[in-house]
Amino acid sequence: MTTATTGRTTVKGAVGTAHTRVEGRDKVTGAARYAGEIPFADLAHGWLVLSTVARGRIRSVETGPVLDMPGVLTVLHHGNAPRLTTDYVGMLGIPDPTAALFQHDRVPHVGWPVALVVAETPEQAREAAEALVVTYEREPHDTALVAAHPDAYAADGHMPAVTEKGDLEAELAASAHVVDAEYTTPEEHHSMMEPHAATARWDGGRLEIVDSNQGASWVQSELAKLFSLDESAVRVRSEHVGGGFGSKGVRAHQVSAAMAATTLQRPVRVVLTRRQMFSLTGYRSPTVQRVRLGADPDGRLRALEHRSLNQTSTVYEFVEPSAGVARVMYDADAHRTANHVVRLDVPSPTWMRAPGEAPGSFALEAALDELAERCGVDPIDLRLRNEPETGPVSGLPFAGRNLAACFREGARRFGWADRDPRPGLRRDGRWLLGTGTAAASFFAGAGPSTALVTAEADGGFTVRIAAADIGTGARTALTLVAADALEVTPERVRVRIGDSDFGPAMIAGGSMGTRSWAWAVTAAARELRERLALGTDIPPEGITVRSDTTEALGALAQKERHSYGAQFAEVAVDTATGEVRVRRMLGIFAAGTIVNPLTARNQLVGGMTWGISMALHEEAVRDRNTGGHYGPDLAGYHVATHADVPLVEADWVEDHDPDDPVGIKGVGEIGIVGAAAAIANAVWHATGVRHRSLPIRPDRVLSAGTGASRA
Amino acid sequence: MREFDYRRAPDVTGAVALLAADPDARFLGGGTNLVDLMKAGVERPALLVDVRELPLDRIEPADDGGLRIGATVTNSDLAAHPEVRRRYPALTQAVLAGASGQLRNMATVGGNLLQRTRCGYFTDVAGPCNKRVPGSGCPAVGGEHHNHAVLGASDHCVAVHPSDMGVALTAFDAVVSYETVDGPGELPLADFYLPVGDTPHRETALPPGALITGVTLPPAPVAAHSRYRKVRERASYAFAIGSVAAALDVRDGVVREARLALGAVASRPWRARAAEAVLTGAPASGDTFAAAADAELAAARPLPDNGYKVTLMRNLVVAVLTELAEEAAR
């Protein structure tokens, strides 16, 4: 038995100091195992069969010939699959029936799961799945999102559908300058490197799932409800995750694997293909947005309207709340925002990096750039003139709003002061050059979490929390946070994550992960440090303190809590070929305490790179006749390549809120917000043409030509 | 994905014999396209005959002063070869404009010529495609086609050939050599790809079971003054939406000789002979270049969503020829 205290020696704070990933060596040497490559004895393999029609009913699943194929163990479908419970409300609302597999014969979109073929090898399962004949009764489908869709309706999602104050038409009529424009964004996919993969097995009366997800305890809870099991009878582990971006929740892979493991009573793995991911794992809905702005001669807003329409499936209502951005960013005497959805015969969309803010900021920040042009006001000045005192809709005070500081620092470093606002004037060989800017904000929230911190007998400390490191560096960040709270060096702290046995915790989502988990880890670590300060003996099993932030969260004062940013882009456009190249980008952010500058910068630059991709490349195309995707793979769906990503710099300003118990705001999403608008605004500055539909493809640039604005 | 056998060909004769013995056999080069198509279910070979280790990996001078390129030369080695870079720079540029470094290390010259279209309907086995299933229909004509053909297509198929390398080879009058069980043969690249017509599933004039053994570039001094430019929807690792391989011999302000081929506009690399006719003997001016482009593109038959390609190709031809003429004047 040893006696340990955390000691009174001054330890330099780990938080704020660059630290390489604690699991970095494991990842680059291959020692880190991902869900699809962890070996299991007696493993069987499932392969999903997806519908080829956009709407209708399954008439028959002709399993006979397939069951006779080599290695085939079973075929699950709506006629024989275990029944699931779906009338529950989970952590994030009611479940998307896309994951409630094989419960009925209806087909709501192309790519809907209709069967799972399980065989001894993945190759056998795949060959049999591709041979399985499924016949359908087809019905006419509608997969086209159009602005004036007659079936569109206002929908809440996780915020009110509509907010309004003042007389919009009167203020618009009284405005010296008006912008009234429609903006569209396409269907976008998360496209993380690691596809969804899960292995399910029954182990001593518990259903164990080895998965790749964004919240082990969240997936545990959902699976328990779906399969009518006690939560303690389900264990979900997800140690390393190759990207998530909102897509890795409860999906067809875990549910089908669990069904098959139950039916066969042996371990079953299901891995999705890239093509399957396009219809099974969610996506960002396309949006059609209308923005109307009215301003005084000096650019002060009198009227602001932002309406957004997105598509959702016929089985699940998902709102991409693009109109929510203006509720935080800009005030006006007349202020109206509204989110609408329309149910189409398409897969269910879901959260994708900066849901709402990413497409919403494109429309709103592009419209502000148009207003700046009309008013003859510098785009940064226009935004600073319209800085609200309190939440434009909530009326709540801001808990730190350092947008102006971001713009000042960004303008200085980008060289904005020398900018000639007139478009179409700068040339470098065949390229027209332009610069643009846009503002960014993202909600800084937190979710209840529990954490366990153990003082080990050997003098080390173990943190256990069902956090998820989806590539963000969360494991490393929590190591630094715990070290500071324990007043020890990070080398003495071991953080274990991704296991539902560690208790409920917030998911890696909404830029809330690190803030939420750090809160819980800090609370437990501080209490442990206080206990150890008494000179307690540490038994062989260690001393463990558990924290739960549920109460502390509830006590947090009601304020508008957000991170902010100023995005800058320089682009080159060849109007003879339609090519657009980003030459440099700068993002300056106010995102609270930066735990690990190395991984925080990585996240911010990653978000800005997503912005380049969103502005210029990404677009999932749907065939109007079949209702299915055209070219759904990473050759057909373009994300930015290295050659598309030039010098991208991200940095931050001091952003400290003394009343915030955590101080961390999260950096996962703010980097993409406003980035596409800054690029689109720069394309206008280069060419004089407003591109209001993303992506700004060569054919669109070519068809638009140069010169006069098409407003 | 169908189970298949794999054999490594011992020599050229053995390779063609293996293929002749099994109608479901395919030659495997770098596999950068065939393996993808097997995963998608478009190709379901029973046997893969690996020809990548055959001794066809040399680039050598040809008897007539040209260059003979073996069929298994990798794209990377082709692009890096000093004689190619010096005498046919557009070929190096074209190869380097394609795919990625890793793919170019695997992909072979023979395989590059035989790669299939990346039309999304061709690779979607759930739907119709006249190229994949003759007579089933072409969904691209009434569906997604913004990167489809504007020249030489038919109602039966509007897919484009994806090769960059092939565009430069076409401009330089390359000749394809092949081996069959009945002996060797040759095909000029100009005759290698068949017209689309109502048989889009018949893509080349190669005899059944033929193995490409090499490509010969005839001597062409004009090719030393050549350039390849490719426009795509991102800066790297995407197929062209339009590309140009051009060579220009300008003396005293007059075009003495011109070579021009267009990519991503047709079911094959498109030799622009109408444009070459306008260029030859004409003043090396923007007007000439525009007239040449217009002469070639007069035959364009765009669909509702790919009309931009006509503008793109006109601009691209003028831009590339102008650059070459300016270089010649320096």
C-alpha cells in the first residue's frame, strides 16, 4: 500500500499547451484497432441488401436459392426478423425508423434496408446478398426539393420553427437598401474515412457491441430500448473512431448485427460499404433559403427575414435549422426566421457538422455581403454596425461575444484594410482574384455527463468516461484537463473512453463533447484531489470518485452562449474554364479556453477545409427518375483534395467568461460556419457575379460569365 | 462479388492462351479500374490473368525514330521518362493530370486505354445501361449528364472516355500493338475505339481475347511543342470535364503543323481533325484558334445540362493554342 498525494509542487498547467495525441503512436503504427478489424472467434458476417425502388412495398424476398449458397447461415428480413420497440423518446428524441430494421414491408426510399444475409465469410455474405431477389410493388415517388413545394410545413426540430417580431413588410418598404435573394445548398454527406462497422455478440447474458460511434452510452441506451433490454444488459464499446461528423449514432449496422447475433447465437459483424452509407447513415439535407434584408443608408438593419426549407424522409422529421443563425447573429426592428421541411421519398437526413449554421451562414452571410455592396459599406463595418446588445430573439445577455475582436484581428492579419471593394479588377494571368469575409457563430452548450476518476495505488490516475474521440483529440484534451484538476503532469493520467460501462455521458456532437466531459472530469478530479490532500492511504483497488454534472448544468445562468469567428478567403477564378481555386484562408475564432492548441487548430482548419469543400465541391446527385443517388462513392462525390486546400490558417483571440464554470466552448463546428460564404463572397469580388447555389461548380461559373451582377 | 481464380501469365503467348480458354477470363493489369468494377458487380470474371509481370515494361526507341512503350509500363514510369518528357511533353502532363500518385504507380499503359467510362449509370447495376446491358436503355439522356458527351454520342449512350493519357496519345497518332492466339496485330489509336452508334457495349476494335502489348509513338517533331490542360471539378484526383492535348509548330507567325485532341467530350479521345485543318497554314492568331475550335465543335450535340462543355472546350482550345503560340514567338 502506498500513500499518494497530488503534491503541492507547482505543476505548469497542461491546458493551453500543445500536446500530441496520447494514442497517436498506436494509430500510426496500426496498434489501434478499429471496430471492423477487431478479431472475434467464430465470427459470422452480415451483408445488407438495400431496396432498389424509391417507394412501394416488398412483395417477396426469395430467400430459398440464397440459403443454398456456400456459407450462408441465415437471411433476415421483415418476415422473420426480431420485433423492435420504437415508441420511445431517446436522448436526442424519437428514433429514426431507418435503424429499426425489417419491421414492415414498406419501402420509403431507394437504399432502404430490406434484408441481411449472414454467412461464414464477408465474401460469401456479399455474393449471396447481391444474388438475393427481392420483388416490389412500386409506387410513384417524389424526390425533388423545390422552393414552392406544396407539402412544405414549418417544423420545430430542436428549436422553434418560427420566430417573429415587428412589421417586416413595413420595415422593408421603409428601407433605403433591400436585398431579396434565394440561396440553395445541395445534399452533402459526412464522408468520414472509417465506414460504420459493428460486431455484436451475447456474452454472459449481456449483448455486447463493438462499434464505431459518437457516444457509447447513447448507443447503449438506444439499443436497449429498441431490443427491450435493460440498459445494464447492453454494453457498447467504441475505442477508436475514424471520423463521425454527426453520422455515427444508432444505425443499421449495429441493429442488424445484434439481430443476427441473437438469431444465430454467435458473434456477427456488419460493415457498411461507402455506397450503403449514402442512404443509411444520414446526410445534410439540401436547403432552399430566402433571405430578405432591409437597411438604412448606413447599413443598419431595419428588416431581416430568413426562411429555410429542407427535405426529410417520409418516416422521420429532421429539421436542418438554417434560419436559426439570424436568431443569434443580427437584430432588426422587424425580424422573422422560419424553418420548413417537406417529406420526400428520400433517406432521413441527420446532423452533419454545424447543422443549421453551415448552410444558414452561407445564405445569411452572402446576403450581408450583397447588402454591403448595395450600401457601399465595408462588409466588416456592416457587421460591426449590426452587433446586437442582447440575443435578437431571446433577449438574453451574451456570455461573451467576441466577434468584433475576431474581425479586428483577422482584418489585420489578412490585410483587409488595403482591399478595393470593387469587383472584377484584379488579375493574375488567366485568374481573376478576389477576397471575401463572413462571420461565424456556434452554440456553446453542454450535456449531462458522469465521470470516474481513480487514484491508483502506483501513483497514477485513471479517468473513465464514456466520451468519444472521433478524431478530435478528445482523449488527449481530457488527459490535460484531468492533469490540471489533479495538479499532476499529464504523464500520470490515463484516460479511458468509449465504453458504456463507464456510465452515461454526452455524445461527441454539437461541439459539446469536450465542454461536457471536461466538466465531469474536472468535478471528479477536484473532489479526488481534495480527498487525497488529507493524506489518505490508497488501497490496491485505488480510490475512485464519481461525478455527475446534471445538477450543475441545471444551475447554469440563462445566457446566449456561443463561439464566434471571422472567416477570410482569397480566391482565383478563371472565367474561361470556370475553375475556382482558393488561394488562402484565415479564420480567427473566439472559442473559449483552448485546451490543446495542436488539436484545436487541427479541428478549426478541418472545419475551414470542409468550408472549401462545401463552397466548391460537395454535392450528392439524385437521379430524378429512379430517386436514387448518381455515383454515390468518393470518386463521384467530390470532397476537397490536398491540392484544393492551400494555406489555411486558424487562430484565436482571448475569450474568457469568468462566470462560466468550464470555460471551454468547443471547436468542432465553428470552423465550417461562414467559410463557404467567405469563399462565395470572394468569388463575387473576383468576378462581379453572385453565386447563390452551392457548390460553385465550373459549369456554373462558366455559364454565369463575368461582369454585371445577376441580382 | 463473384469468387474468381487468379493466374499469373508466364509469358505473352501463355497469357493469350489462358484468356482464349475461358470466355469469363479478364486480363489484370494494375487493377485500378477492373477491381472497382468487380466490386460494383459490373465485371464478374471467373478468372483473372495477371499480366503485370510480363516483360512489357520498357520504353525504347522505335526503328523509325519514334518511341515504343510497353503495355505494362506504369503511368508513373511513362510520365517520368526523359524521352517522353522531352519529345512528347503533353503526354507526361496528361498522365500526371490523371488519378493520384498511388494509382499511377499501379496503372498500366494498356489498362489505361481499356479503362471503362465512369458514367454513374454504367456502374450502378441496379439500373439500365446500354453499355453494360445492351438494349436496356440509357438513363443519362433524361437524367444526370452534366459531364457527358457532346461529340460523337448517340441516343444509345452519351458516356465519355475517362483517359487523360489517351487524349495525348491520340494527338500524337499512337499505334496500339496487340497479341492474339492467331498472332500479333496493330491498330492506330484513331481506329482503336469504335463509334458509339447503337452498339455502345462494343468499345474497341481489338479482336476478342487480344492482349495489348504496347503503344508506338511515331516521330513527331511538333510534339515537342505540346501541352495538355485539364479542367475538372476539383484541383486533383477527378476525371476531366474537358481537356485538350495540343501541339503547334509556328514559324513566321504561321501555323505549319497542328495536333489537337479533346478529352471528356466523347466516348473516345477525340481527335480534332476539322480544327487541325483550319489551323494548318493559317496565321497563329486568336481568330484562327477560335475558328478552329468552332469548326470542330460545330458537330457538338449537347444535352440540356452539358451545353457548357461547348463553351468550355472552345475557351480551352483557344487558351492552350494561344499559350503554345506565345511560347513559339518567344
